[in-house]
Amino acid sequence: MLRSGRVLLASGVLMGAATLFAACSSGGSSIAVPSDPVLAQGQQIYTQNCASCHGQKGGGGIGTKLAGLVEKKYPNIADQEAVIANGRSSMPKFGSRLSAAEINAVARYERESLGVE
């Protein structure tokens, strides 16, 4: 009986440590997945293809800041989608890697979720 209590306690401590480690290794704050399925798809595409340059939350880095600025820079979403598809300057083209629906999803995610509190 005493041994099973120790095993249970050790398991709880290990699970807590693993959870804490996972939170720390992801920067300490996770980004909530949007409830809209198109925005959730856009978030996944953004994370896989854009975040390394534009930042996980769109704050910039190697690439320009997107959070809170995309709609101002591209009032027409089609113009933003064209930049994603065709690239610009040092930004690569994604038109051959992503479908039109995927490009629309990531453009919507950048417009509707990044920089929105």
C-alpha cells in the first residue's frame, strides 16, 4: 500500500514536471486555436510556413511585423493573397506549395487573429 502511494506521487510529480517543461519550451505562452475552422487552418499554415520569419504572434523578426498591420497595408484581401502566393523581396512564393483556399485561410488568420487581443 505504501509503495503504490509513492509510485502515484512520483507519477504526479513527473507529469507536473513534464507539463512545466512543455510550457517552458514553447515560450511559456501558447496561442489559442481559433474556433473558426478556416482560421484554425490558417493558424496551422502560418505556424508551419510564416512564424519563423514573421514571429509566432506576428511581431516580426526576419520578416516584417504583421500583427495589427495587415488590414491597413492590404485593405483588399486579394492583394495580401497575391503577396503570399507570389512572394515579395526576400519572402518566398507560396503559390506552388499552398492551394488558393490555404492562402485565403492564412491571409484571414493574419488579418483576424494576429494582433487582436
